[in-house]
Amino acid sequence: MKKKDKKRAAEEQAAVTDDAAPSVSYATPAQHAAFFDSLIDLVPRKYYLEPDEPLLNLKHMKKAEKQAAKRQLKEEYRKNKRAKMDPSLPQTTQEWQRLREERQRTGAAGAQAEGADAEAAAAELDEGGGSRQAVPPRLQLSETNPATLDELRQRLQDRVQTMREKRKADDRQSGAKSAKAWRKNAVGKGAKQKAAAPATDAEPAEQAQAQTSSQAPGTPPQADQISFGRLHVPPDAAKLLKQKKKKKPTKKQLLEAARKAQPPAPGSQEAWDKALKKAKGVKIYDDKSRLNRDVKREQRQKKKRARQWKERNSKQRAEQKAQQTKRKDNLSARTETKMQNRRNKREAKLMRPGFEGRRSTFIS
């Protein structure tokens, strides 16, 4: 009986423990997929999905193309930023991925339909007995009307005008016009002066012209037959040509002239030497007041330097003495601390129970 009771009690205890234990629930594949989808939504779209268009490399572009590409990128960035706030457009990464897949499917279906239409048209041509020819590509004409000849001319004129303004062609042209007018005025004045000149000036020119005409055209002109044009010579030109230009005497010539002159008296030999030195350009220091002033200045400088030297020496001695005394004090303090440390160590060794140290009298 006791064994049966023990067995029943054990079974009841096991049933109680099974009811109390929590039930283990396993996640389904759909829940796992939803979890991973939620992780995908955490990744931004520009990092998870490939861009719709390839990235532009602005490095090897021309300046105009680069600026146009930059403007286009700014405009697209502005549009995308505005589209983020549009509730009708997809917001999560998964929604954008589904939208792209649908577009790819529709694009592939359209391409297949176009291919089937082309094949059907080719089959009809073959059945009708016509020769199969390649279909030429269609030209994509712009919807706007082409520019007329007047419009093209107007554009050309505007372009030329802008280029002229950039290089300041009008200013240069006006400057050239003013220079041309000035030259014309100067030439007119010269012609008037020539016309007002006396008729005697024209005779030599007529004679020279007659001589040149009488000479053979193939022979070169001789040296004595060369004639010049009209020359305006002042009336006193002959006197000026006869006169020679006076040259300024050099220092050497002045010194030679001074030596050749009559020597001075014996009392003025010093003055003569001074005069020669001055002529050579040598400075002469003979002013007594200036010399006395220079001597006094030198003496003052010597005294000042001697005083400064004494002050410097006394300062150096005082600093040296202070350093020596400080060193002596430091050394004495150092030896005193060493001796004190030794005493303290010795006292610490002797202070033990039963060994109190030396005594002047006997212990017992």
C-alpha cells in the first residue's frame, strides 16, 4: 500500500509541474520575414537600392557641362526633398523596392510587345512577297517650330554684340578714331606751314628733282649728287658750328695747374697743403672747437664704460658669493639630515623589550 501511495503522489507532483511550466511557442517563417523586412526599412533607400541613373563624374567635363550638371543635381535634390513629404508616394525602402520591380516588369512587357509587333510586321511582308528591308530609324523632331532666317540673323547679331561688349571693342574703336583725327589735324597743320614757307626754299628741291630725273634710272646716286629735302637752318647756325664746346677741366688738370702756379711763402705752406688736399677731395679736420668737442665726447664715453665695467664686476662678485654661501648651506643641511637619519635608525634598533640600550650602572 505504501508503495502505491508513493507512486500516486509522484504522478500528481509531475502533473502539477507540467501545468505550471510555460508553453514554448515557435515563430513562423512569416514572422521571420516580417522581422527582416522591418530591418530593411531601417536602412536608407540610397544605401540599400541602386541608383536609377549612373553617377555623374564631373572631373573630365567641360566647364559649361559641369555647371549644367550641378544645376540639374541641385534641382533633383530639391525635388526629392519635397517628395519626401508627399503622402501619395512610397515612404519606406520596401515600398520603393516594390515600385521599382513593377516598373521593370512593365518596361520588359512593353519591350516584348514592341518586339512581337515588329516580328508580325516582318511576317506579313514575307507573306505578301515583298522584300524584307531594314526599317530606318525615326527622327525625333522638336515640337516647336524651327527658327526662321531672320531669327537666326538676329541671334547672330546679338551674339556678336555681346562679344564686342566683353572685349570692349567700341572703346578701342573710338580711341582709334580720335587718334586718326588727331593725326589728320597734325598733317593739315604741317601742310599749311609748308605752303606758307617762302618760295626760295622750293628752289633747291626743284633743282635736286631735276638732277635726279636727268640721272639714268638704273645707276645708283653718287655721294656728291645726294640731295636732301627742305631743311630749316637758323641764321646763326654758322657761328654755332665754328664755336667749339668748352670742356670743364678735370681734377687732374686742376692739380697740375696748381703745381705749376707760383709756390706760396714759407709761412703759408700748411695752407697750401690744405688747398691741395681739398682739391683731391680729402677731408681736413682743422676746426678746434669740433676737435675739442670730439675729445670731450670720447672721454665721457670712456668714463661711462669704465663705470659700467665696475658695476658689472661688482654684481658678478656678489652673485658668485651668494651662490657659494647657498651651496655651503645646502651641503651643511644635507650632512645634518644624514647624521640625524643615522641616529634615528640606531635608536630604533636599541629600543626593544629587554634591550633598552646602554646603562651607566649595572642592571642587577
